[in-house]
Amino acid sequence: MTSATESKQAVQPLELPAGVAGQVVPIIDFGSQYVQLIARRIREAGVYSVLVGPGVKLEQLKALSPRGIILSGGPSSVYDDNAPTCDPRLFELGVPVLGICYGMQVGCTLLGAKVKNAQAREYGGVRLNITDTCDLLNGVPANTTAWMSHGDQVQQLPDDFLSLAATGTCPYAAVRHKTKPFFGVQFHPEVTHTPHGADILGNFLFNICRCDGSWRMANYLDSEIARIRQTVGDKRVICGLSGGVDSSVVAAMLNRAVGKQLTCIFVDNGLLRKGERDFVEKTFKGHFGLDLRVVDAADEFLSDLKGVTDPQEKRTRIGHRFIDVFKQASANIDGANFLAQGTLYPDVIESGHGYAGEAANIKLHHNVGGLPAELGFDLIEPLRNLFKDEARKLGEVLGLPKQMVWRHPFPGPGLAVRVLGEVTPEQLDLVRDADEILLEEIVANNLYRQTAQVFAVLLPVKAVGVMGDGRTHEQVIAIRAVESRDFMTADWARIPYDVLATISNRIINEVRGVNRVVYDISSKPPATIEWE
């Protein structure tokens, strides 16, 4: 007998933005490190994709009217106990299914193939020999390169299957079922190391699934604005504006959707970058003419941080103070029923919200819950279905200045987590000045758009130096510059030595109290991007 809980879960609809019905390709996520990259590749091709868990119900997928379904890779072995799988009735939906790596092994296993541990594992680039170019591999050269990352592989293929490609050690590197619309590739077409990966995904989307490629950011904007207007009606909306990309895009979108019904609150916590407050005021008051309320709360935040050195305690105190300040500021806005915030799709996924099936709650994001519950507002999250790069594209469509759309991320606790140790006004001024010089040189050398995040950190140590004829004992600035697409992983940026030399010389010469500059060459993982 089906319980009430199971029944409710079976019919709970998956979240979709307006205007994409009938042009959706859901991706069943088996834990692949590349799953968000798959989703972005699909959307870049003009097709909307949504991530779902292995426990997604068949009824939920049917309700999407999907054009096709993708089974992602993953770290498991299909023959292990409790290995993630999907509903075998998936192939009865009548829509094409593409399995990638582990997803191929799941699909092949459900359709009668045998998967075993491979005698020769494949990691990295391999030579791929195409034997069938009828559909999935149409237009791909007979001999090409593909990116592999697997220890298991299909070793016994039933007569119901055809082999499409092979490598020297993997006889079934790509397959398709003869009667069911299932295709599988053992390699990863979504990564740039597979040169014809975009062609393969394009064949699946357009030649096999018959998608029309109509997903566009401008279309998303129009449908989302219509949805916001319907939701808000004649009520007021409050937007917490930080000056970062996400909240700025939300503010600009809401301004277009509800205009005078929007009030933005910008909290100056005293932990901002140099000139940040002026930049936000000029952009949103001057350019967009928004109702912007600036709250000067620097003294309160700095008082809370006095004597505090523990990073987590800093974040906790800043978070509590922010809620208090925001609550006080919003109490003066009559008729406000909604709070808008810049939650992104990765935030939703990592927090385990809105993700069908069994999703691990990796971390609790400040944008997913918390503040709305404290204030009693209904929540509006216009970017909830978008990745970071899509939010930037939306910002351009909305007419935001490029320097705002493409600015690097800035942590919620601000410079408090870039001053290691106790936060004081003097330390903040020092790291602000160093950070300003750093960014000036990065921009001047055309490196800003080539890097994902660049900033200065003030270390809680002093070093001996020599200036003029005298000995100095002054502070140390660390420079952090990383390259990343999704900020889940990152590598340190190879800034040219001459640029680093200029940055170091300028900081030491122009920022009083600093006599040493060091460069952080740690990747994420094992390090994090921020130091605290």
C-alpha cells in the first residue's frame, strides 16, 4: 500500500521556469563531478536542462514532457550494493536517453548488458575509433580524441545493441540499442578535452531528440518578469542589494518587473571594498533610479568583531548583525510582502532544495532559507534556475554596466575574512589599499576577465624588512588569484612575473605598514579560494 508521503512525493512537480515546457532535457545526476558542466553545455546549445536525483519519480519526468533524458557519470560501480540507479521504466517513456560514463553503464545494465571492472583503466585523452556514424556520432571524424575517466566498462553486450565506437582497451566506447531510444558513451563529451564533444551533444539534442534550440536568456527574462508581476500584484518587494553580480541582476530585473514597488536595501557594514558604496549608489540611484535605502551600520559591525579572531565566529556575528540591521530597515517600508534574493541554481542543488530524489545537503547557503524566515516575507528568487554565467548574460540583457556584470565575487562577510585575525579599522584600510592596487594592475594588464577571482589578504604576521637604511618589522599581504568556471574547483592563476613584480612594488611602496608581498599558489581542493 502506498503511504500518503510516497503518494505526495510521486506527484510533486519539478521546478521549471516559465516558457520551457516541451523543450526540456532533464539530467539524472549520479554524482558526477561534471554534472553541472553537462547542464551548462545543454543550455549553451539553446536547450533548457534541469538536474534531478536518481530517486526522481517517473510521473515527475512525464510531467516535464521531456525531449530527451541524460544519465550522468558518477563515482560508483553499478555492480556494488546500493549503487545509484534509475527507474527501469524510463525507457518506456518513448524519449531518447543518453548515458554518459556511469550513466551508460546504468542504462546498459538495465537493458541486459554486463559491466565489470576493466583490465585496463582509462583516464585522460584516448584515441577513439568511430565505426558507426549514422546518428549520435554523425559528422565526427573516424579517428578522434575523447576524454575518459573510468575503471569499469561494458564487457558483454547483448544482440539488442550496436557498438558505435571503440578504443584500444574499451570495445564498447559508444553504443546504441536497436529498438529502444538509448545511446551510451563511455567518454565525457561535455569536457573541452573531447574536441568533438559539442558535436556529439548537438547530434543527440537536435538530430535525435528534435529540440528546437529556442532557449534564450531574453526569452527567460520576459517569462520571468511576467511571473514576478503575477506573483507580486500590487504589493511591495524588498531586495537586499550587496553590489555583487547576483543581487545586482535581481535588482535590475525587479526594477523592470515592478518598478516603483521595489525598494532596495544596501547595508554598509564597514567591511566593503574601497569605493563600493559610491559605486552602488551611482549605479542604482543614478542609472536605474531605484528606491535605494543605504544603511550605515559600520560601527555596529566593527563593535561586534572587536577581539574576535575565529573565522566562524566572525561569520556568525556578521550574519546575526545583518539580520538585525535588515529587519530594522525593512520595518520602515510599508506594505512590503516579498523579499528578493540572488539564489543561483548551484546554491539550490548544494543545499538539497528543489532537487528530486535523494540529494545530500552539502552546505547551507545564506541565500537558501534563513533571512526570509526571520522577517516573515514571501521569497522571490528570479535566478534560482540559472548558473553564474547565465546570470551574467542576463545582466547584460538588462543593461547593467559591464564592470558590474563581470566583477569578481566578494564574500558575504566582506573584508572581515580577508583580514586574518582581529578586524580593526586600521587593518581594513590597509587591506583595502592593497586590494585596490592589485585590481588596478590586473585590469591594466587585461587579466581581469581571464581570472575568476583576485584579491588581497592581510596575514596575521609581521616580517622583517629593510627600507632605506633602516630595519622594518611590518605586515604581510598575500595575493590570491584563481581561475575557475564554477568555483567548486579552482586553480591558481599564472599571473606573469613582471605583473606580479609591479603589484608587489606598488603595494610595498604605496601602502604604509606593509613590507612583504607573497603569492598563493594553492588549488581548490585542497585549499579553499578564500583564506577564512
